[in-house]
Amino acid sequence: MRAVVLDEHGGTDVLRIKEVPDPVPGPEDIVVDVVATALNRADLLQRMGLYPGPTMEHEIPGLEFSGRVAAIGERVSRWTAGEAVMGIVGGGAYAEKIAVHERQVMRVPATVAVSDAAAIPEVWITAFDALVVQGGLTSGRRALVHAGASGVGTASIQIANAIGASVAVTVSGGKRDRCLGLGAALAVDYNAVDFVAAVLAWTDGFGVDVVLDVIGGDYIEKNIDSVRTGGRIILVGIMGGGVSTVNAGKLLMKRAALIGTTLRARPLEEKIAVTQRFAAEILPLFGTGAVKPVIDSRFPISEIAAAHDYMQSNANVGKIVIDVAE
């Protein structure tokens, strides 16, 4: 099969397509013919050698996929050949085939094209896990989500609305209208407005119940100022840097929680658990039209370097999809 293989780390020139052996399913695995994958910031970091992927014979990036079941292991009971599926993985999705545990995949909703479904797993599960599972967001509560036009951000807006919560986002000025159109109650241009002041005004001085932060760095201190007493800050990325100076006294006085989390590093059973909960609680909403994947652009896998360059430019609103099947 063809796959994007990292023999070294660095710029986009290290993204090379090679022939590698087809995956062989374990007893509880399925092999999927990949139709599409999608880009995540972690892919860029892995390419640069800053975020190692799982150990494998060939280092193949890619955290999510959609496709059709091609083969099943001897103990597989959930799937049959030809079914349309999607899922998250620790790596390996930049390839024509991938082997994955049968409980780690989800059925592609009938209302979503298989080629578009790759835009769902990583960012939607990340947003759901951060806001709802770990953040405790429920109907009537309020959230602040940074990078509102990103894949995680556009998913977060829709999840919050779907469960009856309200969401504010930070965003660059040119993307405000897109976020408001998706249902954000407040979209703050972080280049022009102090988001802490805007959030406190929006919440009548109380602060939000949950902050979903992909930035880190000096946003941590501002997040503490933005969260309510007893609220939660969920850190899922460090685009702004991994080192921050924090006034721990503020955190104590607010009795707030600062939680760091990633999907990639979790044990298989934890990934399965959050995938299955997402499939039960959010996936049906795609069928009703209440939510939808937001796709900014798509590239063929032969143009994977150009796709990485485009993500690095921070111009996208929503997901960048990579078409793998010809």
C-alpha cells in the first residue's frame, strides 16, 4: 500500500509517499481501506520531531480516518466487509489501509459522505471529551473556546448548542462571522479586544463554567480570570507555548480546576470508552442535521506537503481533509 512515511523530521520536504506492507489485523482488529484522513496540529509537530507518534515499523502520521471495512480479525463481531467506518488512532492514517481495534471505530452516519467523515473523529471527540466529559458542560451553562475557527473550535460551537449550552470563542477578525454563523453567542477578535473583559461582560462578571484551551502559554492566566468560581479549564493544546507563569492564588480562590489532556497518549480502553460515549450521545445528531462536519478545504494525498503548508498558515476555518483513495 502507499503511505506517507517519515524517515526523518523537519520541513514539509520530509513528507514522502512510499510503498509499505499492508497491515494485518489482529484477532479483534479490522483493516480499513482508507478513503480520507484529515490534518491536525499534532501532525505538524510530529513531522518536525516535536510530538512522537506510536512505535511502528514505518512512522506514518495521521490521527483519524474514514473508509470501508476490508478485512476482519477472527474474533471481530461488530463489523462486516464493506461497511463505512471512521475513527481515531495514535498514528498511521496517512495510508491506503489501516488496522484498528473493532471497538475504536464508529459507523459513518448515512447523512455524511464517507470522504467527508474523516473530518469528524479527532476534533469532535476532543471537543466532546473536553467540554462535556471532563468539563461538565450541560444545558444552561457557558463555555469559552479558544481558536473558535479551528476544527476543535467549530465542533465545540455545535456541540455546545446541541446540548443547550452557550459558547464564546476567540478568533482572528476575519473568521468572526463564520463562528457566529455556526452558533457562537460571542466571537471575540483576540487581536483587537481583551477577551477576558469581553467574557466577563457576557457573563455579568461571573465567568464561564468551562474553558477549552488549545493555546496554553500566557492564555492560562487569562483563562483563570475568565472562569467562574468552581469552573474548569481544559488544556488540550499548547500552540502558544508550553511554559506559563500562573498566579496559583487566583486558582485557589476560585476553587477552579486546571486539567491537561490529550487523546493520543491514552490507553486503548480509554480511547474506546470515549469513542463509544461520543457515538452514543453526539453521533446521532449528524443524522438529524443538528450538527455537521465543517470542511475548509481538501487535498489529494499526493499534495500532503501543500496541505501542511496551508495548515501552518492558519487560514483555515474547520478541517483540512486529505483524499487518500483515487
